[in-house]
Amino acid sequence: MARSSHPAHDLHEGLHRFEDAATGLHGVIAIHSTAVGPAAGGCRFWSYANPQMMMNDALRLAQGMSFKNALAGLPLGGGKAVIQRPAGDFDRRRLFAAFGRAVQSLGGDYVTAEDVGTGVADMEVVRGETRFVAGLPPQGGRPGGDPSPWTALGVKLAIEAAIRWRHGRGLDGATVAVQGLGAVGRDLCRRLHAEGARLVVADVDAGRVAEVARLYGARAVAAEAIHAVPADVFAPCALGGVLGERVVERLGSAIVCGAANNQLASVHDGQRLLDRGVTYCPDYVVNAGGIINVAAEYLGQGAAEVEAAVAAIPVRLQQLLARADRERTPAGAVADQMARQMIADAGRRNAA
Ligand code: NAI
């Protein structure tokens, strides 16, 4: 297995490339920071158009994890693994075992878990090679397993907090436009429906749309139109980069609050949202429920600690929105400033 690292990269401690001809593994582990603790973040399995795009995704996502973990108050740094999905046939077990050996070779600087394209079964294979992995089946009532329900709970609480902050009312009767009905989006719809919210939904998978429409009385719209639907909240729960200039111009909601990582297509889009009077709830603050559960599993904590930490998400969000409002600064920029400060403080403490 070949391993290379580029620790000189701007804002990252390390970038490790892994290739294993025997299994077709071709991937990258980016470590943004270990100042607060071991770099934790999931493993994405995806078809990238080229190696540069794969590397950029790893770097972007690793920094996002650093910021997310810091603001969630976790004793963890930020990292991310991305693996290129082989074009032809491949042995998934052998490929994830090779990935497990790659994680092990970093000696605990990076802790992996599920992300888009990977699941609990993959992490069990990884566990055969390294202990630096979470997202395994829960044991003895302890936190573990699929983190998506915790992510969905955190997003639901954040949506509720944002509506209350902006309009002074609750979820009952509010309309939420949910983009993406995967593990998080579906469970979010269930929770919103249970609290009396009206749902408008879209997914590229027609079966998922039909299921959510049937179960929760959701109104289905075309995937290209979901952001423009008149609603109280637009909840992006598919992939990142959704809030570009054209989408921001056509937004049908005054609040954006969803699970997807890296929702802003560029740094300018945070300002665009502010200029249009849209309350943007920073993605990594809102979607921290999953990593909170993963961290509790890895750190050996119990369900009560997970519940308390997830319940803190809406509190932190409201504080952040209030500060962004006072300072007339995009909420995402305020969150980034707070996270950078916390990481720098931890770095100084470590050096002292
Ligand atoms: P998933 O892969 O289970 O679901 C994604 C869904 O989005 C799929 O149903 C897919 O068909 C749909 N989709 C893809 N492109 C679309 C488009 N253009 N328009 C509408 N729908 C589209 O992923 P999951 O786990 O639900 O995660 C959703 C997002 O939340 C991702 O961005 C992920 O990185 C983020 N996230 C997930 C966490 C988790 O605990 N699963 C934790 C934190 C963030």
C-alpha cells in the first residue's frame, strides 16, 4: 500500500493518499486539525470525476468536521476520508478492509465512521483492521450504529429554534420544504410531521418521494423546483453546494436549515443570503447530531450524554443567529470565526 502526505497544505495538518492495487482502493484521508483531539469524520464512497475533485472534497469536508466538532463541544479534531468508487466490479469487503489498514496506519490521528455511500456493515469490516472507527452496531444500550436519526433530531430541533427565533412561533402549521429523502431527510420528515408541520418534498428517487408522500402526507415537487417552493423553511438534506447564486435568488423560504454538509456553493453566498434577508442556519452547527452520537460511541459515553449534547444544538444556533444579527455578518462566517478561535485556543493550550 502506498501512502503519501502533504502536511504543508494551507489549513490542514495532513493529506494522506492511499492506493491498493489488489483491492482497487483509491482514496484520501485529510486531517484538518488534531488540536482539540483526534481528527474525527466519516468516510465518503463516491464516484469522483477526477483525483483533484476527490482531494478537494476531502479537504473541504475535513475542515468542516473540525469546525463542527469544535462548535459541538466535542473533544475531537476534524478529518475526512473519501474513497473513489471503482468503475467496474469490486470486492467491497476487501476494499474496506484495505481502507481499515489505511486508517490504522495513521496511528489514531484519524477516527473514521459512515458518511454518504458507506454504512454500518462497511465500518464493521474496518473494525477488523483498526480500533479507530465508530458507527458500529450499538451494544448493550450504548450509543452506536446509524447516526442519521440523531442528525435528523438535531435538524428538527434547529428548524424549530430558527422558526421561533424569526417568527416567535412553533412547528405546528409551519411549511418545510425538504430536499433529499435519504437516511436523514426521511427521518426528519417523520419528526416534522409528528409535530404538525406541513411538508413539501423532492428527491431524484421517485420511490422515496412516494413513500414520504404516503406516510406523512407530503406534497411532492420536482427536484429542480424544491428550493423555490413557498415555505417557512428550506431544508437541504441531499448533497452539498446547493446554495449557489441562482438558487439563492429564487429561494421560496426566509429560513434555510438542513442536514447537508457544505451547503453554501461559495463564500459569497452567505452574504447573498444575508442581503436577501434569509436566515441561514450554518450546516455544521445544525447537523452535528450524528457526530455527537458517533463521538459518544467512540468515547464510551451513554445515551444521556448524547441527548444533552443534541439538545444544546438549538441553543447554540439561537446564540449564533443573535450574534450574526447584531454584527450584521453572515451566520456562517460567525460560526467559522467561533470555531477557528476554539481550535486556535486549543492549539495554544497544547503548546504551553
Ligand atoms: P443519503 O445518501 O441517505 O440521502 C441523500 C438523498 O438525497 C438520497 O435519497 C438521494 O436520492 C437524494 N438526492 C441526491 N441528489 C438529489 C437532488 N439533486 N435533489 C433531491 N434529492 C437528491 O444521505 P443522508 O445520510 O441522508 O445525508 C444527507 C446529507 O446530510 C448529506 O449531505 C450528508 O453529508 C449530510 N449529513 C448526514 C449525516 C448523517 O448522520 N447521515 C450527518 C451530517 C451530515
